[in-house]
Amino acid sequence: MATALDHYRLLGRSGLRVSPLSLGTMTFGVEGGGWGSSDEEAAEMVDTYLDRGGNFIDTADFYGGMGGSEEVLGRILGKRRERAVVSTKYSLTTRPGDPNAAGNHRRNMVRSVEDSLRRLGTEWIDLLYLHMWDFRTPVDEILRAFDDLVRSGKVLYIGLSDTPAWQASRMQAIAELRGWSQFCALQISYSLIERTVEREMIPMASEMGMGVCPWSPLGGGVLAGKYTRADLAAPVPGGAYDRKTMNAATGRLSERNLDIADEVATVAKEIGASSAQVALAWTLANPAVASPVLGTRTPAQLVDNLGALELTLSDEQIGRLNAASAVPKVFPMDVLTGPAEGMMFGGVTVEKR
């Protein structure tokens, strides 16, 4: 459904208003290497985004060489800080070799928040994410530390990123039962080349009141048509670790994913849009999705991506994209959505909420 940056959405089960596309800043403070943005490009992207009514900007304490992205964003926003909803994250190491400068525990959370506040030049963080699950820290420690920061006013809302569905749902239930601050956002990888999260994570987020904010909605540029079969060749040993090398290492560059990108390009040609716009429009069509995070490097890429808000894909086009990107079913969902439904309801139809 066509929309606009200033047609705001509520983030999960909260009253926080955010734009339907958020501006990612992972490229800020990382000049060189073929994927970083210059400070001038970063400023132009923020200006364009805010001028069009956008208000949701995403960063992390690890981005830009461990804090560089936050510093650049803080300088660019300046007096416009009040109109922006800024999300940042903690968990990843900011002092290699120091075991307490990484992880999900209270000490790292509190220290990271203080550092982020200083770098961003602000008195509060609108949305703080746990960046990655560490499989070490007790959930009650994480939840109570989040709640303490919210009560202090240094953090206003909290979210989870890259966390197993069973831990996320468990934590949300504990927070609700104990009267602690609940999560309103879930940031996960979701795109036409990464749909496995539709099995558990996205239904969990909808049920538990978390708005989904997909990262890498363009699959690292694969869905934007940046790569061809020639790029499937093994990287040269000792070569630069650029975006292409990273995509190859993470499995994004594959025959299957390029086949999906081909279908995206076909739909894009039919409607006179770019491949990136079609891929983003497909993600936005999922009602559980609150605000995909745009990982653009240049102002031109940002302008193109924002054009996705003007698209409405037909049911037939969405069906073709779904078919091209389908993932195998898994237990128990393959059983629960199969013939078992008839056994549960005795041949009658019971509408879902």
C-alpha cells in the first residue's frame, strides 16, 4: 500500500510514532572500503530524510569503528535532535580484549548507554536495542537493567535485535508479569532472500507486541540488482574485504538469491520502478513490519529507496515474488497449517484474530 515518510506508524504495542522507512547509519563514519559514506554524504542523507518527514534513524555503538556512526549522527542532527526518533544498540565489543566491554549484561548495557549519550550529544535515547544475543547473560538481569534505564529517563523505549524467538517471547512475558518495561521493537534480517523468520520470529513479534524493523531488506544489495552470476566466483585470497566479499561470505550471493533478484527485476520492469523499490515494497506489504531499515551509502540510493513508499504491488506480483523466494516448511508449522486444521475445527471455519 502506498504511503509516505510522514504517514507515521505506532511502533509495536507502544505510542511511539515512527516513519514507515527508517534511515540506517551503519555506513556513517566509515569512509573507504567501498561501502562507507563521507560525512558530507551522510549529512545530505539525513537532510533529505528529515525534510521529507522522516523521523526514525537507526545506529549502534559498534558502527563506524566502534562509535563513529553515533558521533557523526550527533553532529549532523544538532538542534534537530528533538524531532528525530533515534535508536541505538549495545552488545558488540567496543574494547577488544575486555570481557566486560561486550555482551548483554548490566555493566555493558549501562556503560554503553553512557557512551552513546555522549557521542550522540543527547540526554536520552529514544529506543535502545539489545544488539545480539550472547547466550551468557540471565534474562532477569537484562530485563531489570533495561527497566532501570527506562525509569532513569536515559532510555525511553527498548527493543531486541538478532535474538532467538523463544528467548524474546519468554523475556516479553516475564517483563509483562513483573511490571517491567516491555519491548516494542524487534530488529531482524528480513527480505525476499531471508524469509525463514516468517516461521517463528515474525508471528512471535505480532503476538507479543513488537513491531518488526527489518535490517538488510535488500539482502546486502543483491535484491537491488547489484550483482550477476559473474560475482559468484570465489573471492581473491588476500583481497579487499568489501561488500561483495561480505555477501559471499554470508551466503547472500548464491544462485538461488540471484534467481529471486531476477524475478524482482522482472516485476520492476513491468511497473517502471527500480528493483530496490520493488523489494522494499514487498517487505512493507507485511502487516507485521513497522519500519525497514535503509542501509544506503549515497544520497542517490536513499532517494531511490524512498520511492518504494509510492508503490503498490498487485496480489499477482506479490504471489510471484513469494513463489520465487519460498522457503521449506518446518515442524511444527508444516503440521499445524496442514490437514490438522480440519481435525482441530471439525470442518467449520473459525476466523483468526
